[in-house]
Amino acid sequence: MSTLSVDTITGKSTSTNLTIGSTPVVSSSANSLTIRGEGSNQTSIQQGLAKCWVGFVGTGTISVSDSFNLSSLNDDDTGTYTANFSTNMANDDYCWSASMKDGTTQGRGRYSCPQNASTYSTSAFQMEFQNDTTSTMQDVDHGALTVTGDLA
Amino acid sequence: MSSLKVDNITGRGNAGFTGSVKSEGGNTTTNLQQGLCKSFINFNGEGTVATRDSFNISTLNDTADGTYQLTFQTNMNDGNYTTSGTGGDTNAAAVIVCQPHDSEAPSTSGYRVTCLQAHASINDEPYIGVVIHGDLA
């Protein structure tokens, strides 16, 4: 068995392939790496990566529990928050999903949604959390969101 | 063209392999580990619960109506990871909310989710998907 120990591996061009056995597992082109998936097809590494995720406490003085690519989280209003990226997205067409819990009483559903389309930008977006029963904005005890899309 | 043939490629530090990849826009890089989903599951939560497909899930238990306990194969580093969930019903008009359990915080070894229909009660649902991002142990 041989082991290669290095700090950096650089392809000679934008079309470098990493092959194990006879199977190309990683292929590259400009700003794009593809990897062989669980079957026989290739999938994009960049497109499959989350570009930002945030876990936060949204009641009282809000706090971020853990995050990736988040510079700050603003408490704008009741149940309304703005997430600011550390590194900007390439456009405002990215996708985000969220979940949340509130208090200790089961069955208190919450919806999350973009505040409105105009709040999407390459550097930030605003979101709101709504009480399922009263259809009013409400702070969440625990909020979580994930962003996928194109990084700048 | 040049080719290099080895069995293992390792980083030289104690951190092991850490990767960053060029962004789609080409102006920056993004962290490979931080961007990777650490667990996902698609399961049928009605009747005898059944996992359709999953990654890094060891067990799925039906603990109560619309409430499920999931356990990781490989633990997370802390309980601060993010959960994104969605649920579907055979009733096309039903709106399903899938969220972390109200009274049980996520732990390093697993988490509990609750599914409820909009303006209704907690219910078992046939189509439930949850994705986890965060720090692996």
C-alpha cells in the first residue's frame, strides 16, 4: 500500500480527473467539480453543498447556536429575522428551508417563509415565522434554516 | 498527460482532510465539510413506520401520534445542528408542518420530530423528509 501525504493537490488544467480503479470519481471543469453518485451518474459537488446554515434562539435577545457562512442575524420584529451572509451568494435566486419549535407544548405549529420576495438579496434575506393557530407572527424558541444555491 | 497512482491520500496535519471547493461564481471558495448534509431520511410515518431511504440514521421509532425519534449512526458534535423537515399527506389539500419536537432539544445522538396538519392536530403522515446540517463529532 502506498500513501501520498501532501498539503495541496493541483490539477494541471480545469479538466483534471481523479480515478479509482477504472472509475472516474471526481472530475473538474471551471468552477465545477462533479463526483460519481451512489449509482452510475455524476452529480455536482458545488451544487449539492449547503451554502449557509443557522441554528438560533429567536426569543428575547436572540442568539446564534451554531452557523456556517453567517455574519449576523438580526431581530427585526416579532417573528421576523434577517440573516446576513459572510460570503455573498451569486444571485438572489437561492433556496432556503427552515424548521422551528416553540415552547414545550406540542402541536403549536409554526410556518416559516420569506418575508417577501423583495427581501432576497445576494447578501441577506428576511424571514418570518407565523403561528399556525393565530396566523400572527411569533418568535420561535429554536429556529433552523439551510440555504442552497450559487455562491458568488 | 501525467497520472499518479496511490492507495491513500492524506493531509499532513492532525485535522485530517479538510476541503474547500471553488464557488459557482468563481470568486470565492466554500467549505466542503460544512456544506455537506450529515444525515437525511425519507420515511413512512403511518402504521408501522418504515424508512424508504436514509443516510446516517441507525433507528427510527414511532413514539406517539405524529412523533418520531431518530438516532444517528455517527453522532453529531453538539445539539446545535439544523433540521429542515417537510411532510406530505395523501390528501392533496393538507398542509403539513414537520418541526423539531416541542419539548425535546436535539442531542448529539438523535432528535425527535413532530408532524401536524395546519390548523389541526398532530398526525402520522405517510411522507416525511428531514435533512440535517451541522458539525459531525
